[in-house]
Amino acid sequence: MVRALAEGYPGAHCELNFTNPLELVVAVILSAQCTDKRVNEVTPKVFARYRTAEDYAGADRAELEELLRPTGFFRSKANSLMGLGAALVERFDGELPARMSDLVTLPGVGRKTANVVLGNAFDVPGITVDTHFARLVRRWRWTAETDPVKIEHAVGELVPRKEWTMLSHRVIFHGRRVCHSRRPACGACFLAPDCPSSGEGPVDPAQAARLVKGPETEHLLALAERVRAGERLGRANNGGNADDGGRGGSEAAPR
């Protein structure tokens, strides 16, 4: 499944727009209970007004809140950003640290946010357990855990560390585009042959195809058609499993 996801989403990436680590952590904080699309509509003005940790630390609260209003929970988010700026100035010379142990001490930053920042701003592998990731790995029976930290560790045992960041992007892409919470597009899913939950959503290809979202829709439907024709995506030619660390394709490991 890991290799099939790579074939399905070769260009998967963080869908929040940013140009530096500070912008990324701000965008992730703003993404709580908000879509990435809306965050990307708001951040250009935010990033133009606040360029450094010092800018956030010294922000006028009313002005910052007004900029953040479209993202929801704008007062709480303003508190987090102002606190983040102050903490960075006081403890890290105004720079965002590149260690998990430091990041999670910052206002507004938990493990999920820290993993997004580490993986996408510092090239430190991390597993991002958002609602999509948690839902999909449970559907795939990779883990039965519900706690995000336990999910992170359980999946980390199954997948090589070097794959963690890209796996996160690909799983999240799949959750947003195909494997939806209420009506997964099972009949148009290229992972269906390996998915123990296949059938939870519509299995009729035409009906399921209408549920697929995103700019990759044509590509994803073509992959699903290949799978229905009998092709198995992501299969190694030697019968082994390059994604399971040499465990020989164990059924417990993601395929």
C-alpha cells in the first residue's frame, strides 16, 4: 500500500503555503479547525505584516485578531501567535528550533504541528497524525489506536523512517480526495484490493467516481480502472516488500 500510495500521489506535499519555517508554523497553527484553502487565503496578509518572531511578539492584538478572523477561533490563535513570537525571542534568538523537544514547548505547538514543521521545513522525518491520517490507518488496520501519539508510534514501527514525511502527505491526500469520512469512494479507489474496509462506501465505479475530489481526479480514476482490470499497483518484482524492512510482505505490515 505504501508503494501504491507513492504511485497514486507522486507529487503529494504540504498544502499550506509558506517560504520559511516561521511561516509554516504560523500556517499550521491557523489551520486548526480551518481548511488549508482558507488559511492560504489569509496568510499572505499575515506574512506581509508579521515577518519575524519579534513582529508577532509585539503585535497589536486587535489588528492581528482581525486578520485571523476568517480562520475561526481567532482570539485563541492570536494568543498562540503572540506567545509563540515571545517565546522564540526569549529562548531561541527569534529562530524556530529544529528539534521536537524544543518545538513542543512553544505556545500553540503540539506533536502534530511539530512533525509538520520538522518534515517540511527541516527535512527531519515525521508522521503527521491529523484526522485524515488517523481515520485511514485505522480503516487499513495498520493500528487500532485512537490516540494520535500512539498512532504515530504504531505506524512508525511499520514504515521506514525515511518514508514518514511523504507517507503522511500521501495518506492525507488520499483522505481528502478519495477515502472520505462519511462516504469513501471505495469503487474508485486504487487501494481497494488491499483495503480491509473496502465496501464501507459506494462500490459502483460510476457512483464512487463522483465522490473523488481534487486536481488529481483523472489520474486517480485511471489508476482505479487499472486495478479493476487486474493490475496490482506497487508490487515488487521479486516478491519481497521493500517497505517492510525485509519482513517478506507480512500481512500485518502496510503493503
